[in-house]
Amino acid sequence: MNKTFLGCGAALGLLAVILGALGAHALKAHLGAAALESFRTGVAYQMYHALFLLLLGGSGRLGELAGKAVGYLVLSGILLFSFSIYALTLAPLAGMDLGAIGWVTPLGGLLMISGWSLLIYRVIRSPRKQEIR
């Protein structure tokens, strides 16, 4: 069990629910359809990967080093991907233009993809009925 990933997964899951409610209710009147859809995408990916972190943190199947590598790739990806989307969609409400940070979103996606890819690699390369190293 990895308390760091369990705690981060739980906190990010809670925040995804709060942000989802904010988007569905409070922001609906202030954002255009495209911006609202982008915001929802950020929330959805945050929740999917929060659940991923919960499963990763609760599983003792991956070795410590592989588990940390996968977890930190996914956690970094969530922060860069989802939170850059939130910043980009909410900035106009504050009269700000954050278009220059648009490159952060695909970098976050690449980190999440890397975490999943490393997990797949470790599962394929592990001996049967043993801990995945």
C-alpha cells in the first residue's frame, strides 16, 4: 500500500467532484459551450486518473520502484493536464489571457500516457504469480 498515492487519489477525486459540480452549476452561465466542454474534459481525466491512483496505491502488486514511477508520472500528468485546462478556461473570467501555457496540456497528457505505458510494460515483463517489479 502506498499512502501517498491513496491520499492524492482521494484528494484529487474529491476535487474532481467539487469542480464537476462547479462546472455544471456555477460556471454554466459564464462559460461558452466549448470552454465548458474543455472544463468537463479536465474534470473527467482528473477523476479517471484519481481512481487509477487509488488502485495503484491500494495494490501491493507493483514493486516499490515501478509503482512510484507509474504513480508520479500519472500524478504529474493530472496536475499539468487537468489544471492547465482549468486555468485556460477560467482565465478569461478574470480578464486574463493564458494562451501561452497551452503547451502544458499535451505535456500532461504525455505524462499520463507514459504512466500507463510503464504499467503495461511492467505487467508484460513480470514473471507470473510474482510481484511486478
